[in-house]
Amino acid sequence: MPRRKSSIKRTRADKKKHYRNLKVKRQLKDTLKKFQALLSAKNVTEAKKLLQKAFSQLDKAAKKEVIHPRTADRKKSRLALRISKTA
């Protein structure tokens, strides 16, 4: 256990950041799963609406450094490719 005041505060801040990161990743995963389900059900119009939400979530996660910016770009590119193939 940390003994110094700064170490205690850092531990507390790291814990908060960890839980925020988990929440953001969970929401992102759920959105991507819903997107995949809509594509497999051939519901392209709903998938396009959800695509915008997914792009927004990916950008926000990258901005908060939850995921790497290039990872977000790669995922966005692949999602757009999938929807263009089915449309």
C-alpha cells in the first residue's frame, strides 16, 4: 500500500480512471455487437443510424485515451466497409 500522500491520491485517481475506461469499453462493445446484429438481420437503415453512434463513441474513446486513435480509425474504416458491402 502506498504511504505518501501523492501515491495515495495517484492510486485513487487510477482506480477512477480504470472504472471509467471499463464503462466506455463496455458501451463500445455493446454498440458494435448491436451493429453486427443489425447487419446480419439485413436491417441496413437501422445499421446506418447506429453507425453514426458507433463512430461517435469510437472518437470519444480515442480522445479520452481509452483506446488508441489508430485503433479507432481502423475500426471505423472496417465498419464502413461492412455496411457498404451489405448496402
